[in-house]
Amino acid sequence: MYLSALVRDPSLPAILVKTLGAPDVLGDCIYDCPALFALAISSRFGGWKLPADLDSKLDTVQDLKREIARISRINLKVGSIDDVVQGPALEEHRKEIEGKTEEQLIQLAGPATSSEETRIFAADRLGTLVSESKNRFELYLLVMNDFEDASSEYRSAVYESIYRAELAKAQGR
């Protein structure tokens, strides 16, 4: 699904849309999920339009509509990690991520980092920092190397950084 978002072949959204009512997709999409991510990318940055005949009673369809609307409001203003996460765990990891470049944060968020907390905080920071498309492929690689955390916090943060990179690409940055 992530490759579908990256390559944006116009035939792929029609295939993905058919999965929105499948029991395994409904179950997997309690939190951010690959199918909705790929469709949101296709809609916002690939010219794909939601079919009028989607079953709006499905949670996945409602979530997809909300996600498309949400990413339409994203801007490239650099924020602070404090805008998205706070608390003692962040303070324990702040020195690891503070002052790091996008490339260094991508390394920290990647699978070579053994601490899942560090990976999550690095991904959180990327979700507030990315303002160019130069590392777009590397961000997709991060999400392809996702890991299971309590409520898909890591995946959500990486999605945010990809949305920002896609917006930057659309703006020629």
C-alpha cells in the first residue's frame, strides 16, 4: 500500500477502495492504517477523487474523508516537538533529538535504533520539522519499517512527515 502511495499509479486507488469494507481492513484501521494513508495521498496529491458510491456507513470511509480533509489543512511551518508530545518520557529523550537535522532524525527513527521510544520521538519531531521533499523516499522507508506500538503513534508520526514532504513536493520544494 505504501508503494501505491509513492508511485501513484492511477489504477491502484480503485483496487484499494474495494478493501475498505473488508473485515481485516476494518479491524486493522482502528488507528492509522496503510489503506487509508495510500488513498489519502492519492486523493490529495495524485488527483484521485473519492467515488460517489462509497458506503458512508463504514468507519473506514468516514475516517478516509476526515483524513483527506485534515491533510488539506497541513502547512509547512516548522513546529516544535512540544506541539505534538509532552511529558516525562519526552524529557528523558529530548537531548537525543534536540538540534538534530532531518537526516539525523530519519536515522534515529529507523530500524537501526534499538529504542522504540527514541524511534517514536524522532518520528514525532520529523512530523513537525519536514518542510522539503528531499527525504521523501527515506520517510516512506521508515513507514515500511514500522513496528507495533500501543496506538500506532510511530506510524501516525511518520505519516505526518510524509504528508508534509508530499506537500513540499507539490509546492516545488
